[in-house]
Amino acid sequence: MKKNWIIFLCLIYTSFSNQRNDSDLSIGFWNVENLFDLENDPDKRDDEFSLNGRKRVTKEIYDLKIKNSAEVLYDLNVDVLGLCEVENRKVLNDLNNSYRSRNYSIIHYDSPDERGIDNALLYDKDKFSIITSKPIKNNLGRDDKTRDILYVKGLYKNSALHIFVNHWPSNYGGKELAIPKRKSTALLIMQQISEIQKNENNAEIILLGDFNEDPTDENVTLLYDLGFISLMEPMIGIPKTGTYLYRGKDYFYDQIIINKALNEDGNLKVINKSIYILDLPKYRQQEGKYKRYPYRFWAGNRLLGGYSDHLAIKINVRKVTK
């Protein structure tokens, strides 16, 4: 069965047309890299990004971060967008106001993450309507404080679509410590998915996020037991391709993961060849030691003035005509 899925996904890149129908639903994800406001929240570890913090952020620097982030949204141009590493509703409002091509509606919940970073969903209400949404608390199997998983159920052309926006624990502090945390997160999502499928047998589900793992790594592959597959997997091994670069190696930490119901006899279908990484030259450093790395906004406490250390991704979904 897994082999058949890989063959299907390879066809995405080798067959059929990539022309988008204006009525299709475009869905994207982006890790914005530390989109913080200028306020020092005593309950969060956000001091470095506040006024008078060690990064020496000014209003002008904050405005530049918002402007550059809005540029990514313009280039990506999607109807539904999952975001991670946003601090609060204020920065989302500022971003939305700066991106003048659309007027997104916003779904966001403050999470207990110690740094104060959250997940969010922006959506065009003319293309996608919301049925329900909630934050899924993730205590990592103990009493840790981390960002919630954002769950949204909505309607596209009267067909329900379940969306999970993820930002799994990073390898900060050591990979050996992080892997069990990501396993706990994967199991939590699997539990949530199983509950959905009990009530909706053919539920069409999409996972967006920075999973801090490749599609073939052990915790992402746990999702495959429920009939999911990462749409990024066929790209593994293609030279100079990825969404994140670390020590010269490309990774596909940013992924779109779907279940088979989204492509087998369902009401919705992923459009062939629509998988896309926003990998324009301006989003990568063009010279120096870190040539080809994503052009990030900060390098430690040094302002580079780029965009993010992650590249944005998207896909198109179409209503099936029966």
C-alpha cells in the first residue's frame, strides 16, 4: 500500500497539468521565524524582542519584519494559511493589515508556550467558512509548557475539511531529548484524528506545520499508520531542495500531510503537481558562508533583515465533480 502511495505522489510531479482553477482552494504553511511584538510580557521569554532588549529592536525593525512577512504572503497567495512562531493576535493583525491584497480572517489562541509563540490560521472567508476551531493542549506527556496544536474544521464548497496546524518540539537542547517529545505530540494528534474518524468515517484531513522532522523520520511516519502520507516525501534526495537548511544539509521540516480520504473517493482532491515550495532567489542568501541558506531576519542578535529561516509551502485542493 505504501508503495502505491509513493507512485501516486510521484505522478504529482510527472503528470497532468499544474494550472490552477480560480475556484480551487489554495492552502499553505509558513514558519515566520519569531514574529514578536515590542512589548515585554512578564509571563513570556520574549525579552530579547522587546524594546530595550538585547536585540535592540526598534519600531522601524518591527515594521520591517511585518513588511517582509507580508511580502511572503503576497508571493505565496493562498486562501488558507497556517502560521507558526507568532506571538499574539496583535502581530497577526499588523501582518494582515500590511498584506493589502487580501483581508484574512484570523484564528488564534494564546498557548502556554514559555517563549510565547503560537500557531494561527489565516483564511479568506469568501473561499473557506469555519465550523469550529480549538487549541489542543500539548503537555508532552508530563507538565511541559509548549505551543498548542491548532485544530480547525471548515467548509469548502459545502465539503468539510479538517486542518491541524502544528509546530512540533525542536531539537533545541538535544535531539535525544526532543524525539520523545515529538512522539508524544504525534500520538496526541493521532488520538484526535481517531476521534474525528469515529464520527466521520471518510473525514478529509490535512496537517500543516513545522514538524522538526523529515517525512521519513520516526515520529512523522507514525501518522502513516492512520493512512496519512507526507506530500513532501517524493522531494527527498532532489539536490538543493528543502524548506530548511542546517549545517549544509537540506531538510523538509515544513510539510503538508494528508489522509487517503482526501484523494480516494472523497469530495475533495489534491491537485496534481500543485505541491510548491516558495523558493525564489530573494528568499535565500546569495553569497558568503551561508550562501543558499534561507534568508532569515535574525542571525542571533544580528539583524540580517531577510524573511525567515524556513521557506513557505502550499498546495491546491479541488472539489470533485461526480
